[in-house]
Amino acid sequence: MKKSFTPIFFTLMLCSAITVQGQRYLTQVFTNVDVQTNVVYGFNFTVLTVPGTGHTAKQPLVMDIYTPSGDTETERPLILYFRTGNFLPNPNNGSTTGTRYDSIAVEMCTRLAKMGYVVANVDYRLGWNPISTDINVRISTLINAAYRGVQDSRACIRYFRKTVAEQSNPFGICPNKITVMGEGTGGYISLATSTLDQYLDIVIPKFIGPDINGDGIPDPFVIEPINGDLNGETIVGLNPLNGDTLAIPNNAGYSSEVNLCVNMGGALGDISWLDAGDPPFISFHVPNDPNAPYDSGILIVPTTGDLIVEVQGSYAVSKKANELGNNQVFIDANIQDGFTTAANNFNDGYEGLFPFNRPTWTNPLNGQPAYEGSPWAWWDAAYWSQIPHPTCVQLGLPISICNFHVLNWIGQQDMSATKGRIYADSIIGYFAPRAYAALNLGNTCVSGTEDILNKDEVNFTVVPNPATESVRLETAAKFPIRSIYLYDQIGRLVKVDTQVDSNHFTMERNSLPSGTYFVKVVLDQGIVSQQVMFR
């Protein structure tokens, strides 16, 4: 998504190497976290049908929100975490993972909240057909699943910005410091959310299938009038196959932009989606990942090995992000630590890329080489050892070697919580200073280095608010306004007046679109700031 990282009004405070001892957002400074479960950020329709009816039903879109216990900050950076799961419900996805309660998902969200972040562990809609013998069906249903994932992630982003504007910021977030972080399938969602700009981005040859309308012209796998727009903000028509609605709008009217993207073992649907002006990218990937390619390769169905479509992994994404300058903020930060050194030993100089080299070993079921893709994951071996895996049941294999634990262990050598947490250490250690730089976490939400004044102290008012055409800014007589800066929700400077010298000023809307903005008013004594909403 273009122009999502433009910190015009910030002063970068990271010209020398970042130090991390006991500092918020760089280390864990809180002991405990609070978790608010099943927070609803919207409703939408899934392709998974209701038993007995064959039709879809509107389902709630939910998340768990982690915050540091006892924190007094009220404008904190937000991370949306999207877990893995093959776009299918667990255990139908053939995996021990695929819920908000996955061990690594809970671990990451907890650690990040202890560092001072607000972290949302986000559910998204599921459903596609990985076992079809028709490759067009596999491609079509998968790209549509990813499309719905992007719609849901952007609906969630807008939900938080809406709560800032309309509910007095109940979660205490800064709406222009938002990160999307995804693991596995969630990595696909995070990368697409950060790069897709328009529907035409996915109307490219590999995402165009056979003629289904009978007009002699091949049809796109994703059809906007049926599937909805990329942001999920428009009401669309019906699925011609069964008359169901596939998308309804959620939290429309707010920005869907993000400021940082983190990918753990996912891939980008097409490298053409990534443009200059997209946010910085941080990626973690096993180069010989058997499921998601490290560079560019054919995506396969994890449970069957069937081919799907060519995608680009972390190496290709990081290379292009560096070439376009998207990751220049990491270079400028001059980060010097052991995690950076470890990554630089293998990433060919592409900042933001941390390859995790893992050895191959022998699959005990077939004697063939096995490859690991997510060394950070772990699960309850005793529980999953009691659940027979459907694939092996069909082959008549005994449960002792035909259960979810064994088959997932084959893709996760030496699976243990200890090992998973070691990799979590590396992920957090590499992420933290780069997020600090990219989000400029040394400064406040909407201001630079000036003193922040109490609005009541200077009798600062903004009326009307919300407004349609203009707002009037006023201060007490001894606090004359010197200059005014207006920013949109992602930190872009959209209006400025530096020669006010008065206690009142009328700011015209002109051609600004509807939405929430942040006005920064500079006085001799410091600054005051206020949200402004144009309808």
C-alpha cells in the first residue's frame, strides 16, 4: 500500500547505534499483561457453509487485545498479529496450529505487550479448497481466501482508528503507529495488506482463470462486484453460485494504512505489488522452508504437496524493499547488536531480512529428507498424540505414528517450548530496534520534541468538531498561535500555516476527504494537539 510510511513531522533520534537496556519498546519493562478476549471488530460472511443449509452465515470477526498491566501511557503503538493456519479451521487444516491460542502467537503477543505495545491477536475468515484436483480451483479459492484476509485485516485497522475518533481511544493507541505482523498464513495477509493498492493489482495473468461467464474472455479469480473492494468498505452483490453475500462493509471511512510490516515465514502474492512508498518490511524465514518459498517459487498445499501458484518470499521482498528505499530507515538507524550481526551473515546485505538456517533430516515415515519451516512453533505433544490425522487414517496407519503430533513434528525438528522461545528471542531482538526506528517511538504520537501543554491550561478549543467545511481554533490571550500543522491518520502532513500570530484561526477543509486528522498547534510555550474530524 503506497505512502504508508512518511514520517514528515518526526525528528529521527537514532543516528547512532540504539541501546536497549531497560527501555520501553526495546525490552520488556512490564511484568504482567492484561488480555481482553473476543473483542468484536466487525462482522462478515465466510465461504464455510452452515450445516444443513448449504449457505453462509454472518460471523463475528474477533480478536484478543493484550496490554501491559499498570501502564499509564495512553498513546501506544499498536501491533496486529495474524497467526498461521493454512486458511482452514483447526484441525481440518491438518496442523497442530491455527488458532489465536497457538503457543507462539500467545508468546509473541505477551512479550510485545510487556515491552509497552498494545497487541491485537486477530482472527480472520477462513475457507478454501486445497484438495481439488483442478489447479484453477486451488488457485481461485486460495487467492479469494487471502483477499478476505486482507479485507478483515484492514477492517481491524480501521476499527482501532474508529475507536480513537469516536470512543475516546479506549485501547490507548497511537493511530499513526500501526504494525501488521503475520506468521505463516498470517504473513501472507500482512504482506498483502501492506502492499495492495488497487483491485487491478490482482488482475494479472496468474490470477486469471477460465471463462466462467461464457463470453469467451478469461475471468479473474477475484471479481470485485462479487467479492467486494480490497478494503472491504463497499456493499457488494451476490455469489452467483448460491445467492449468498460474500462481503459487507466494516468501519468504513477510516484509513486502512499501516506503518510497518513484519512477516514470519509468509510470502507475497506477487512482487509487483510492492512499490516505493510502501512501509518498511521486516522478515524472518527459513531458506529451505518446504511450504513458502524464500525467494521466488511455487506455493504448495502443505498437507497434499499439490502445486498452487508462484509467489515471492522474504528474500525477494527484502531485496526489492531495499532497492526501492523502503527499508532505508533501518540503515539510517545504524543498529549494531548481535541479532543484526547474525542476520547480516546470511542476508546478502538486505536490511530487514533475518534468515534462519535449519538443517534437513530424515522423515521417519518414508526415509526422505525433511525440511523445517517454522522453528519458532511448538505445541502440546501429549494432547496432539491422541488425535488421529485423517490422511494417515485413510492409509490404515496406526495412531502411534499417525497423529497430528508426529506429522507436525516431521516439519518441526526438535520441537519444544525451549527451542521455540529461543527463536522468539531472535525475532523480538531483531524486530525491536527496527520498529523503534520505523515508528519513531522515541517521540510522542503527533508531536516532535516540543513541550506538550495541557489543553485546558491554554484554553484550547476546536469548534465545530466534527465539522463539514472548516474548524475554528482558539487559545487564551497569553498563548498566541504561531503555526498550525494538520496530519492525517498515518502521519502525513496535509495542511500547514506558519504565520498565524493570533489567538484564533479558521482552518478550511478545502478538498480533504472525510476522516480523522490531528492538528498540532505551536505556541511560544510549547504545543497542543487535538483530533479533528471532517464528515
